Amino acid sequence: METVGDFLRQVRETKGLTLDEVASKTRIHPEFLKALEEGNFAKLPEQVFAKGFVRSYARSLGLDEEDAVRRFTESAGAFYGKQTELERLRVQQVEDERRKKANRKVVMAAVGVALLGLVMLLAREQNAVVSKRPMTDSQQFGADGSRSGSRSARPPVAREAAGPTASSASAHSAPSAAPPSATTAAQPAGLPTPAQTQPTAEHPAAERSERDAPVAAVAPSPLSPSASPLPIEVTTSHEAPLVLGLEAMELTWVVVQVDGGSPLEALLRPGERVTWKATDKFVVTLGNAGGVKVELNGKPQGPFGPSGRVARDIVLKRG
């Protein structure tokens, strides 16, 4: 049975055309035309692009395009059937890998939430322990308030004694200079002296200030260490998307898989440019490795092979 390649070659030779001349007319690389004539379908792009090559080849020779495509389907059907099955298995493998990665991310997120909850629980327990300490200290001050108050309140009493009133100064100096027996002998028993009367009027106020002073000066200070809870900060990072740019210098076909999704196919003519965006990675197949410029986030990639060679499963990812 005559293959589509034999049919096209015979017509070309009958018309006296070379492969280079046909390539110039169709703008298809000579390597693809040669592979088509030899029936080497492994060097051709995906079936949809290969059919486009057959149409262009038949048009350049003045043949019926539909008849040429029918011949191609009969000749290459078995080959592309196997390729489709292999591609399906490859896509399924990629999906399985992506599912495993998603499961790992879920587990890591659950562990992170558990650790965060543990940290918050420990912080709450620590705050509870610290908040109990001021209550114990205030109870201790209340138990011996008279003893602590007498020590802390003596300086204010001394300042009041040094005030501008002369009666206060004489009242504090008289008892300290003369013993009780001398005071009793100098005054009648029924009449108290001014020195005896003045201290009795001032000592209750001094004692009240002594009792009240420690409560205002000491009680608030133990509460300051636990006034505010410990802050917990959770930071997140957002990475910019990956941008893949392809610019054709020669006629070429490309297949791009974005983040493990379904393959996307395109036929690029010289000067045409396409871009894709992804989160993790691209898997690229180039039908004409030397006829296309590849950029990832604006940075040139490759080279991936000479002109006319098919470069399959090129993985482009971050890092």
C-alpha cells in the first residue's frame, strides 16, 4: 500500500522540485518534509500540526488537500493512536503526582495549625501563672501592712514635722528633749501642756497616712509584668507567577502543560509570540527546538537543540 509520503515524493519528483524548494513555498522546515516523505512520524509534531503540514505540502504541489489528509490518516493512524495512549498515561502520571503534592500540603498545613494552637495554649498558661503572682504579693502586704507601712511612711512624717508651723516643731522637740518625769513635775497634774496636746492632735493623721501610703505606692507595681499578653505573629509569603514566553523564528509547533493541567497546543509562524502563566512549573515540547526562543520570567532558556529537532518534556520551573 502506497503511503502518503511515497505519494507526495513521487508528485514532487515528477514536478522536478527539491525539498528545499517545497520548504521555501510552504515555510515548513525541510527536516519535517523529509520525515513526512519517509514515514518517520516520530519526528513530526502532534497529529493536528502534522495534518497542517500535509495540507500545505499538497497545496504547494497542486494536489487535493482532503485526499492528502485522508492518505496521511490511513498511514499514520496506528502511530498516533499509540502516541495518544502514551500521552494519556503521562498526563495521568502528572495528575497523580500533583494529587500527592496536594495531600502533602494539607498535612503540612494541619501540622502548622496544631503547632500554632500549642504555642497559643502555652502563652495563655504562662500569662495565667504570671497574673497570679501580684495577688500573692498584695496578700503579703495586707498581712503585715502596719510593719511595712511604718517603714515606708516615716519620711513623709519627717517632712510634715519640718513644716513652717512653730507649734509642730516645738511639739516634736519637747518630748524628745525631756523625759516624761520632768514634764509631770513642771506642770500641774490636771492641766496638759501644749507640748503634750499638739502631738496627740497630729499623730492620728500621721498614722492614717502611714497605713494608707503603702496601698497607693506598692499595690499597682506587681501588675505591670503581666499587663499585656505575648504577641504571636504569623507571616505569609506570596510568590509572583511564572511567565513563559515563546517567540518563533521559524515555523514550529509547541505543546505546553501548565501546572500539570491539560496540554495546550499552538502552531507558531516566524515572528509570532505567545505567553502563558503558571504557579509551579511548565512542561514544554518544541517541534522545532532551534526555531523558537524560550524565556521564563524574561530570562532566556535553552538552547534545547538544533533547528528541525523535536525537544520533548522540557521542565521549566521556579529556582
